[in-house]
Amino acid sequence: MKKVIGMAVALLLVFAVGRAWAEEIQGKIKSLDSTAREFALEDGTKIWVAEGLSMGSLREGASVRASYEERDGKKVATSIEVK
């Protein structure tokens, strides 16, 4: 029983810490490159789209909100909402 509780606590900590590192950004898409899996917002911010996330609803001029993580100096979207 102690082992199960310990594992549950460890998982909660991992998810809590992971969420703490996520950032959010919003804006309008200025340019889109589906081959490189990235888009740029009107303010010049570049966002790379994580593998497994669909880019099907992304269009230039669309307003988006994205959660992202910094990976190797890049902002990598972990979720994207098109408004």
C-alpha cells in the first residue's frame, strides 16, 4: 500500500512541475510552415508544433492561444486552440 501511495505522490509531483514550466501565448498567425511544423505570430514570436498535434485548423490570420514549453531554445506548442 505504501508503494502505491508513493507512486501516486510521485506522479502528482511530476505533473505539477511539468505544468509549472508550461507558458501560454496568444496572437494572430502571420505565417505558417507546415513542413517545418512552425508558425509565426504577428509579434514575431515563432512557435514550433509538437509531433502528434494537428496543424489542420491553423491558417494565416487565425487567432490562436497556445501552451508551450522551451525545448532546445525553441517554443514548442503542447496544445493549440484556434479562436
